[in-house]
Amino acid sequence: MGQTFFSNQKTTTMKKQTTLFLAIFITTFQFVNAQEISTVAEIYGFEVGDEFHFNEEFGNLVKVITNIKINSKIYSHDSDTLIYLRHVDSVYINLYDPDSVYSNYIDTVVYTRLDSLVNFREIDTVYSNPEYFNGRLVNRADYEQPPYIYSYIDFVVGCGIGCNYWSDVQTSHKCPKV
């Protein structure tokens, strides 16, 4: 009877050690494979001369083509704000209207709180895919709000907002491949 008691005690101790080891291993494995949410500075870290080309479709009837070039980049004195001067060309095409609408302008875009996490930490997935955004890291925020069936916003490292997808019963906005 004495041997059985010690035998059961060793078995119980080994089970506890094995369970503890597996718990530590699984937790460590999850942290190693987890991607961190990007900062505002990482998402909007453009360089002078960078160009962005967007080809957006709204259902089958409307198409908007936009080209943006970064002309200048200025940091604030405290380096907590980033200011870009951009040249924007776009064309709005409606398949039922033969007259396209062209626009060409210079604008200024300001990003603040550069060290904070993008989208106020409201990110559901962080991933990369070599077929989209040249394999750059994507921070996706999923939204399900009426009247849309499904919608999400992709924040892409070095590209800003790369996609704002939505769909409802009748139409959808497709994301461009950048």
C-alpha cells in the first residue's frame, strides 16, 4: 500500500508539471506569433516622393481613380506632429454619365500623437499578405454597423489607410490593390 501511495503522488506531480509546461509553451508560442498593433508614425511614415495610386469601385457604376504624391514632410518642434504637403489628381467616372469629373489640387495633411497606437487601439487583426500592399503589415479594424452587412478599415504600414471596405444589400466598395 505504501508503494501505491508514492506511485500515485509521483504520477500526480508529473501531471502537474506536464500541464504547467504545456501552459507555458502555449502562452509563449502565442506571444511569439502575435503581431503588435502599429503606431500612427509607422502607418503614416511616408517619404517625400512617395506615390499612392488608388482605383476604387463603388458597385458596378462608379469608379474613382486617385493618384497622390508626397511633396514635403515636416515634423513639429516636439516631433509629435507630422505635416505633409500632397499633390492629388483624381477622376470620378460614372458609367451613366459621359462627362467624367477631374480634380487636381495641393493639400495639407496633419498627423498627431505619432507614438500612440493606430485607431486608438481598436484593431482586430494584424497580418501581412504578399499579394496586397506589397506585403506590408496591415492593421485591420472590423465593423458591423447598419446599414452595412460588413465593413472594415485597413491601416497599412507606410501607406496610411489602404482600404475602407463596406457592403450592403445593393452595393459594395471594393478595396484597391496598392
